[in-house]
Amino acid sequence: MTIYLQMLGTGDAFSTKYYNNNAVLQDHGYTLLIDCGVTAPQAMKALGKSFQEVTETLITHIHGDHIGGLAELARTPSQEPHGKMTLLLAETLIEPLWQHPLLEPLHRKGGARSLADVFNVKPLKPDTPYTLSPSLTLELIRTPHMPGKASYSLLLNECVFYSADLTFQPELLLHLVHNRGITKILHDCQLSGRGQVHTTLRELLSLPEEIRKLIMLMHYSDEKPKFEGNTGEMEFLEQQVVYRLPDCRKDT
Ligand SMILES: Nc1ccn([C@@H]2O[C@@H]3COP(=O)(O)O[C@H]3[C@H]2O)c(=O)n1
Ligand SMILES: [Zn+2]
Ligand SMILES: [Zn+2]
């Protein structure tokens, strides 16, 4: 079965041309929102979509461009009997997310005292495969982003790696391709300057060709047009375009 990926946005946290790097994955009746940044409500509207179409929302890490739209998401009534939207996230993120200033509006919602009061929270363990829908599996891999801050990249359907803002990890990428059967890498990319918390284009260009040709670039700055044609084998992922994702699960 085919699943479809549509980036709500492909911009970095400071972009004024692209929405935040958030995505929707669709498996027929099931819709997974991957991260819900400040611009997510507007980006959904731009696609003629609404949060009501979202079945579950996955949070990779706690930065405004990945969580800033959650207060609005929480106000959306879900189709479930409990009425709450479902949030998937690593256990380690639950309390820091609730304490984040961007979620403060929810603290005032009917005496809410925890994330579970405003969302149907489903805690996930890293390095553990989960079946989200008939054609979609997910595994979290903890990856380095900012010191002391937990952040989780994604393995989708056993062969797509979706980076959650990470510093350059060449050994991990080689391992994923050689030992985990990864055939597509969607990677955040800082186009210029020194990469302190993100991977830079220069670093990605230093990878072997066999890895570069699997990579598509996302989470980039407004300078992107200047870099078109200068990214080697790596293409830019474009916001709002629908992509078909490979499904390499052994039992399909
Ligand atoms: N000059 C900067 C640089 C970065 N940042 C924040 O750091 C985050 C890194 O991950 P991100 O998801 O790209 O969002 C960035 C800003 O929130 C920031 O607030 N000021
Ligand atoms: Zn980000
Ligand atoms: Zn980040």
C-alpha cells in the first residue's frame, strides 16, 4: 500500500517564505501530523485542510517551529469519544512540553494540570517499532540536536529516515543505509554558516555519493533559491507537494 507525504512547510525557524518544517503523512483514512509549529494552523489552511482531518500528531522535539501550533490543535475537537486530539511523543518529552511557555494557554483550560488533561497522550519508547495504521510503521531514534535537549528522528516503514533537526551524524547515516535498509533520507539542512545545532549543506556534500543520492533536503532558510543546482545529487523537498513514500516492510 502506498503512503503519501506532504510537507506543510520546509522552512527553518526563521523563514518568512516557507512554513515551519512540519508534515502530513496519509495512509487512506489515517492522517499523521509530524510536528505542529507556530505556522502549522496557517499552513493547513493554505492546503485547504483543517486540524479536524488529523488522526494523530507526533512531536519530534520541543522548539517553537515544531510545537507552537499545539495550543490551537488542542482546541480542535477530535472524532474520538474522549474528544481530545492524540499526541504521540517520547516519554522524556511529555513533562518538558507541558512546561513550555507556548503551552501556557492550555494551563488555563478548565483547570488542566498535565498534558494528558488536554491531549490523548500516547508515550512512545525509542528503538521500538509501532504500527500506526495498516500501511505505516514508526520507530523513534534519539538523535543529537541541542545539548541537553532530547530530540527524536523517525524511521518510517523501515526504510525512510526523517530527521528531527540534528547535527551532522555521518556514522548514523551510513549505519542506517548499510544495516537498517534505509533507502530515503529526509534531512534538515542549514544552507550557510556554521552548523551548531543543525547539519550544514557543506557537511551533507561531504558524504559518499551512495548516501547523497538518497537525501532530500528540508528545514532550510529563505536563501534556498540561491542554492538550487548547488546541492549535488540532493534535491530540495518542496512544501505542499505530495510525495509517494517507499514501503519496505518485510511483510507487505
Ligand atoms: N539565533 C538563534 C538560533 C536558533 N534559535 C533556536 O534554536 C532552535 C534550533 O532548532 P530549530 O528547531 O531550528 O529552532 C531554533 C530556534 O528555536 C534561536 O532562538 N536563535
Ligand atoms: Zn526546527
Ligand atoms: Zn529544533
